[in-house]
Amino acid sequence: IPEDITRKYEITVRTDDDNVLVFPFINDKDGFWFVKYRNIKFEKGKTKGSKEWCEPGRKPILFGMNHCNFENRTLVMTEGQIDSLSCAAAGIENAVSVPLGKNGFTWLPYCFNFLGRFDELIVFGDYENGEISLLEGMKARFNGTIKFVRPEDYKDCKDANEILMKYGKEAVQNCVKNAEVIPVP
């Protein structure tokens, strides 16, 4: 992720451990609401503790809300903060991410009015085992048009960050540009 994007989104490290990234989740209206930490040295099965954790007692909201342009009525939703930052690095406006993974919809009560400010949602979740995360969950939670990144546009990658690293900005832009509307049953 380019330095200008990390500065814009106020990504930093903990003062007591520079191997722990700090992601501030800032509301679009009244400021800071949530913080999430990520151990960049985490190795599954080798490192004690968790890869990611949240500061207790905070209200979960969408990461990147405070950077949205409400004149653009399209919202792009990713599963991870690094993925939304990857979209921003590719020049995609209004890229947000959920705070607690694909099944953690505790953010919804705090972001319901925010979602209502958009007519279109593009789900750019993780693509694993033939499914796109967040897609099913957002079908019942978003009132506007829902689009999804086509499986073939993921190429051989899992998410926006991997696409950015392997194929560059244009590939990430094409994922969003080529997103398809969910067919109505």
C-alpha cells in the first residue's frame, strides 16, 4: 500500500510494538469509533495470540467511511482493511471494509443510515471455494442495486490486495468496472 494512502487513512503502528498495525475506523460524521490491530509478524501455529483483534468497548463501523464521496452513489465493500486500501491505491473511490469479517454484521446498526446514502453496492469480497464473501449477507441488508466482482476477474487471486500485488492497479479497476448485477430469481 503506498505511503500516501496509509497517511490519508491514518494507518500507524502501536507505540509499544511496531509490528502491530493500527487501523482507525472513523465515522463520516462525528469522528473516531473503532480501532482494529493486526500483528504483521503473525504466523499461524507459531505465534501466540491472534492475527487481528479490536479495542474493546468501541462501536464497530465500516473502515473508510470518512473518505467516502456521497456525490458518487456507488459503494465498494471489501472483507478486509488491506483490501479497501488496495482499492483506494488503485484509484477506486468509496471503498470500505467490514470490521469483523464476512459473518460479523454487528456494524450494521451503526451504519444503516450510511448505507442508505448509496444506490449501488459492489461487493468485492474474498473469492474462495467458488464463493464471494459478503455477497449473500449483503443481499438481505442493502436496499439498492447489488453488483459483485466476476469470479473470472479475480484471476488466480483471493482478494483485491493480491490482485493489486500480482497484476496492478488496472486489474483492480477492471474488477470494479466489470462488476455484474446480481440476477433476480
